[in-house]
Amino acid sequence: MQTNHSPYHDGDQRERALRLGLGALYLLLVLGPLLALLALATQRLLGGQGAWLRLLIPEARRVTLLLRSLLYAAAVSLTALALGLLVASLLWSLRRRPWVQLRWLVLILAPVPPYIHALAWSVILQGGVLITPGGGLAASWFAQSMALLPLAVALALIGLESVERDAIAAACTLRGATPVLVRIVLPLAWPVIAVGGLVLFVLTLLDYTVPSLYGVSTYALEIMVEFSASNEPVRALLYALPLLLLAAVGVLLCRPGLRQVLLRSPSPVREDALLAHAPAWLRALQGLGLIAMALQIGVPLVALLSAMRPWHTAPFVLAASGGEIVHSTAIAGAAALLALPPAYAAAHWLGRRNREGLFWLATALPLAIPPALVGIGLIVLWNRPLPVDLYNSIWMPILASLGRFAPLAALILAGRMARLDRTLLEAARIYQGNRLTIWRRVNLPLMAPALMASAAAIFVLTIGELGATLLVVPPGETTLTIKIYNYLHYGASDAVAALSLFAVLVCLATGALAAGCLMRRRGGGCVIRLEQVDKSYGPVAAVVDAALSVAPGERVAILGPSGSGKTTLMRLIAGLERPDAGEIYLDGRLASAPRQLTPPHLRGIGFAFQAPTLWPHMTVGQNITFGLSSLGRRARQERAQDLLSLMGLQGMGGRYPDQLSGGEARRVGLARALAPRPRYLLLDEPLTYLDTALKTQLMALLSEELDTTGATLLYVTHDETEAACMAARIVRMEQGRLLDGEAL
């Protein structure tokens, strides 16, 4: 029996094979170093080094050090989370644009390396001396808490955003702000906030940079010390195993909450009365959090600028460090680009509910591996005779960054994929058989913001990476972070301040790029989107809490009685009215808000009013071509003639409006709306008062024109038959409120 293989089927098989290959590469990048260490440990222990197993049982000093590290991590994470929750609660109450987007810019500050905060606070409090007798542990706790504060704010804000707004609204009708906050909001948000606390705990537990600068020993630092002293990777692994297991437990506990946050659909933005009437005690605590946040932002900049004097030496310091800057940039750029294909494949598997287990484990587990173990594992993996010699090359720090940060890129991309409208991808498969073309023209543009944000995040994190890079950087080479870290051990100086300020500016610029990419084109697959739009005229509420999404090329009818708010809704979308509350997006970009209004002529809209509204001093042809100023005279005339023919008005281009009948004037109004070939066509009862035969003819002509241009249609009418003929979906409107739509 002969089997026919379609080109599309073959392309599907090739795509699946490519995803499997990239997925395997992802597993090798993130788990390869640890697996290499485990394989070597098995070989050594079975080969006569069984005595090393005693390292699995920590002696008293190691137990004390581990407990102190755990208490230190707990103190830092609780402090950062408490302050972050206070700041996040204030940001959470900002429900209007531009604050609802700008509040996430706090993430810009998160990639600034912790050691820079250590330097900054030392300059302010101790005159640049990092190690002080008896004060190292407290100073390290404070500096580390401030360094993690932006991330803590973002994690707490995610937790608060996870609470359903309807649950809050229902509670607000029964109790005041304090019991609602304490008994409803915080318990519902706590699972996600607790995950944020665990993330902060694991990050602090694995980071030795800040404590080491203050002369504080931690268990993570002891792994480096053990490997440096013995040069035995297996001993370092066995030494690190208690820390690795504790961190792994913490990370795996985060997995359910992390998956819930990444794969849930975003909640609509709505105004809440809860925090608008917050109690005085909460406002006071929020003020304390804001003070801490202001210090977190201002102290590094002020301290580094003050320590950099004389300022004229800064260019010379940067020029002398040009090699390290170029080397760091090359490593970070290569890591950012090379991480995207395997992370993209991993993100695809993370979203598969029946097969995601291995990839969730492979994504979560590397976050628990101490950075020093990543470097040691890479040494074990590549320090051997191989066809391609990567050891002692620039590829080693690149692989270290890939192993540490590719999981973060996979999580960002998985979150974006979960929020995509899958019907957009399915529609592409109907109209295009080439899988590469679909990916290039549909998938890639939709995923572009998340891809750019992932690359920016990996770039900036690689710039500040120290724990693994310190072990694998090629001999004779160094990075900007290693140079700064080495300088810090000799005290603050104008040189280290200049280099640190440069690193801060790079982190802020790259963080801003990442945040901007994630906030870009928030409309997803909708070309017209309304979010809780209100409009009143004095005491009369014309539009109330309107929410609507219209897909590209979709034809939607707004059906309702006279006075229901249909015309006001159309005028809001056209930019002729400013909303009192809410936002209107066109093609994913904010077009209307209480404090922002894109001019109507820049929206790509064609509007036909209820009345013809023809300018009496212009001819029919001049009325139609008024919006075609970008075309030449001949092109304008040709477009006008085409539309006049379409509307059955041949030879009437030279007439004036007062020479037309009511039906002819309405057809001219339609022609004027169609003339610029708008992306969005808004028709407000355009066929009212026309006889049935003419109405049927015009509806057919409009459908033909829409088929040609692919414009998105919003059609207002109170005639249900007319709505059914013109639209694929009907949305009903009553007393200013949009009701659920119905497909036809």
C-alpha cells in the first residue's frame, strides 16, 4: 500500500525533530556540568576513593557554617520581602496609566550586581572601608537586603496581582479596608508571595560575593575554598552536597507557584476602592518602604559619584579597562544570542501539560546549583582531549552563563507563549503550508518582545556573573566584574568607583530595554482592545466599564437600542472623545486614556457617522479625497472614481451636497470613510433610512470592499438583521454596558 507524504507533514516532522534537538541541547547546557560532576564522583568513589564519603557528614565547623548561612539567607530574604511587600502594595494600588505599566520598571534595578551595593553603602557609612571589626555580618545583611529589594518588590507585586479582583470587590461590599487586606488579599496572595520569598532565600544562600567582601564566611564560599585547596572536583561536590540539596528543595517548592504565575492569563486592570481608602498604619508602613526604595536607587549613584572624584580620571580608568569591557561584552552578547534557540524549545515543552515534567525539573534545578559548582562542572566536562578544544577559551565563560541563565530565558518565553492567542497560529496554518514562513511571519513577530527581553536579561546577568566565571575564565583574561571584585578587596578607590558606575549604567540601560520589550505591544492578537472604559456627560453615564477585544480583520456589530451608548463608544475608539477611565489600544499601542489621546487622523480609522456630515462647500469628489493628502492628484482622482462607481454614484463627483438625495449623501459618506483604505472601519448606523433594496446592495458592496482591504469592522446598528448580515460576531449594548458577544 503506497503512502502519500505531504510537504506539510514533512515540515511538521522536521519542526518536531528540531525542537527535540534544541531541547536536548538545552538539557545539556543547564544540567551538563552537574551530570559531569556526578559521573566523575561515581567513578572516583567506585575506584578506591570511598573515604571521601566522609565529607557527606559535615563536621561541627561545617554544621555551624551551614546553619549560619541558612539564618543569614532567611534574615536577608525576610527583610527584602517585607520591604518589597510594602512598596508593592502601594504600586498595586496604582491602577491607571501610565503607572500600571511604569511600576514594573522597578525590575530595571534588579540586575545591578550586589557587590556594587556593598561598595556604595560602605562609601556612605564607612568611608569606603568594607571590612569593619564586628560589623561585617550586619553590614552584609543590610547591603544584600537592599540589593534584592527591587526583585522583592516585583515578586510581591506578582503575588498581589494574582488575587482575583472580583474576590476583592465582593469583600469590599461587606467589610472595611483593613479586614479585607488582612483576611482576603494577603491569604490569597500568600502562596505566590511565599514563592518569591523562597526565590530570595535561594539567591542569598548561593551568593558569597557580598559576605566575602565584608569578611563573612558562608557555606557557598567554602565550596570555592575547598576546590582551590584540593583541586579535586569530587571533594568540592561532596562538600557542596548539603547546600545543593537544601537549595534544590527550596527551588522545587517554588515550582508549582512559579508555574501558576507564568502560565496564568493576565487579569484585566480595574479600579478598586480597597487601597484608595487604606488605613493610616498601612500608609505609614508604605512610606517606610518607599524610603528604603529611594535609598536603594539613590545611594549607589550618589556614593559612586562621590567616590569617583576627581571625575576627570574616569575616562582614563575606562580606557585602561577597555580590554575587560570588550571581553565582558563579547561573552555577554554571545551568551544572550546562543541561549535563545534552546530556551525557545524548552519554553515550548514547558507549556505542554502532558510532557513538561522533565523540562520544569531541568529549568528549576539549575537555579539551585551553586555558581562555583557550575564552573567546576564545566572544568570536568571540557578539560579533556576532545575534537574541539573549548577549555581555556572564551567559550568557557559563555557556557557558564548559558548554564546559569538559560533557564531564566526559558521561563520568560514560556510566560509569553502562555499568553498568546493560539487561534492566531492556527489561522496561519490554514493559509500557509510552509512552516518556516509561518514561524518567520507569525510566531517570531508575536514572540519578539519576549525574545528581546530574554536576550537583554541574559546579557546584563552575564555582565555581573562572578561565581562560575572566576573559575573558568581563560588564563591571562579577565572580565569587568572580576576586575571590580579584585579591586574591592583593596578598598574603594576612584578606579573601582568609575568601573562600578559604568557597570551600573550598563545594567540600567539593558534592564530598561528588557522591561520595554516586555511592555511593548501589550495588545497581543487584538487590533482593537478596550479595558474598563468609562465615559460620562455630567450625571449621565454614557459608557460604563466597557471591555472589548476585536481580532485583526474581524467584523463585529454593536447592537443596542437608541441611547445605549453605541455612538459614544465609537467616538471614544475614534479618538473624538477622551475616556474618563480605562484604556483603548489600537494594534497593541495605547491610543486613549484619561491623560493620553492619540489624534484621530493618526489612528488609521475610517468613520461613517449617523448623518452624512458632508462639507457643503466641497464637491462630492473633494469630500471623498479630503483624507488622501499623501497621494498625488491623479491617484486621488482615480480612487474617488473607483468609490463612486462602487457606490453607484458615477458622474456625481462634481456635485455639491445640497444637490444629493438623502440616500446619495449617505453613500458619499461611506465612500469618504473607505477612501484611505483604513485599518479600522467604524460605521455608525450608516444605512439608516435607506430602502431595503439599496440597503441590501450597499451591504454587499461593503462586504466586498472589506474582503479586498482586510480592514477590521465595528458596525453600530439597532437592526438585528442588518447586524447578522454585516458581522461575524454581535456584541449587545444596554445602558452603556457591553454584554457578552455571540458568534454567528
